[in-house]
Amino acid sequence: MRNMAVVEFGKPLAPARLEIPRPGPGEVLVRVLACGVCRSDLKIAGGLMPFSANQRLPHVPGHEISGEVAEAGAGVELARGQRVVVHNYWGCGSCPYCVEGQENLCDALRGWVGFTTPGGFEEYLVVPADHLLPVPPQVDPLHAATVSCALGTAYHAVVIRGAVRAGETVTVVGSGGVGLYALQVARAAGARTVAVDLREEALQAARGVGADAAALPEKAPSVVSDLTRGRGADVVVDCVGSRAGFPTALELVRKGGRVVQVGYVTDPQQYPALATDRVVLREVQVVGSRYVTRPELARALHLVASGALRPVISRVVDLEQANEALEDVRADRAVGRVVIRVARDL
């Protein structure tokens, strides 16, 4: 089957000889229609993830998958042709985290799509049936390829970890694929929103999805101060996680506010410093946010189907152009998601 795989870390993706897999009991063969491209894909292709030393190559990346049921294994009642998105973190269902509803922190994963197990930069993928979510017919297949990671991550960060409430002010640092959705989810929750980014085109996209204000980092403190009468943002969602991003988030949050950390770096030399005096003396909460659970993702998908959220796609490329897609993300040319069209008939 057609695919684009990591054949050597740090080198361009290339086709590998891969056969179409067969679904077993409780599994589904998914025909991949499209796959979103995330900055994590750069880390995976570059061998920069904590698990990279043990990663078997060739490896197919891509974890934001829009597809359709091609074949159902024994015990699965999903109809052929049913459109689906893939929840990419396959928890064991029995560890303490899974039992407590925190499957995004599972201790004994069955699979991690595109990260440690095969992903969506290929035509077919076998998925446990219980990790597929049906896509409403009014959601375009290309739009659905922005949902499972970009939207799911934003929903979990804003609604669950940030606990955003109506009337609050939410600042989002980094107006990329996740950030643009985070702004929209916060607005849907009744909050005022401020976008912060280094790129003017990203700020314009943030205004386009309804941000109340948008500013470059150096102007953000005065913009947030004016909007909140000097108090600061109730919640800051940091979608960058760099040496510059986190200090910006900490500067913009109010006393007693919350910083939700979504973006991250894997190089210890690039870890941001933590200004412990600001955290302690201002009693700021700093919480991490990782991916999304299936019930949360279902609710987020409903928001797209209802028209409350608008997917933002920067560019659509064919599967064989996957390296161009990765380069767009690496060079920060993408505003919103770059989506790979995997199915030739899409």
C-alpha cells in the first residue's frame, strides 16, 4: 500500500514496502482518507522523542486520522463506509488511570498511533473498534483530519485542565493548529480571548475565528492589561512550551490564575526556566495537559458538527508530498493545520 515512512531518523520520509493489514476480533481496517500534520511528527521523524532509541524503522507517522471503515473484524458491527476519526492513544482499560477515566495517562498502552505504532501516512490502518468515533455527515473528511489531535488537545486543555468559565479571560500563546481551536473552545465556553503569536498571519487567523484581541509577544502584556483592567488573564494556554513561550504565559496570567501547559520540547537544553517566585508569591497554578479522552473528543466533534467551531486548514497536499507538509510545519509557514490527502479519490 502507498505510504510515507521514517526510514532513517533525520532524513526525509520515503515509501516503504508495507502490506495491507488484516483486522482481528474487535478490530477494524480503516481506509485512511486524510491525516493532519502536527509538530510532534517532526520530533518523531527526527528521532527526538523519549522513545526514539527503541523505535523500530521503517515507521509510519501521522496521528490525526480521518478515515472510513473498510472491513470489520469479528464481533464488530460498524458498517462498511462509516466515516470515523481515530482516537490515537489506545489505553489498556484496566490500569488505575484508565479505571479513573484518565485514559490519556494510561500505564500500559496497547498502541500509540503514529508515535510508537503505525500511523496515518499510509492507506490502511488496523484500529481497535472502541477507539473509533463516528464522524457526523456534515463534517468534511479533510476537516475531520484536524479534530482528533488539534481540537481534542485544545478541548482537554481549555475545558478539563483549564476549567474555563464564562466571563473569564483566556490568553492563548501560539496560534497554530491547537491554538486556533483553543481560542474557539474558550469562546464557546463564554470567555473573552486573546491570541499571542510571533506571526502576523497567525494573529490574523486568530481574529478570523473570533479572538477578542491578538498581539505580538512584546505587545501582549499591555493588550491583556487593557482588556482585564490591569488584572491579567484568568487562564493562559501555552501551546508553545519553549524558553520564550512559558515566560510569556507566566507574565500574562493574573494572581491566582492558571497556566495550562500544552506545548513542550524534548531537548533538556531547551527547557524553559521556572520563575518560582512568580509562581509562589502570585499563587499561580501550572498544570500540564495531554491529549484528550474519548468522551471529551466526542463532545468536541459535536461542536464542529454544530458549527460552533471552525476548522482552519493552511494547506492540503497529497500523500507523496508529506515531506513538504512537514517542512511547512518546521518553517512555521502553516496557519492552522496542514492536511495530507491520503485517499486518491478524496
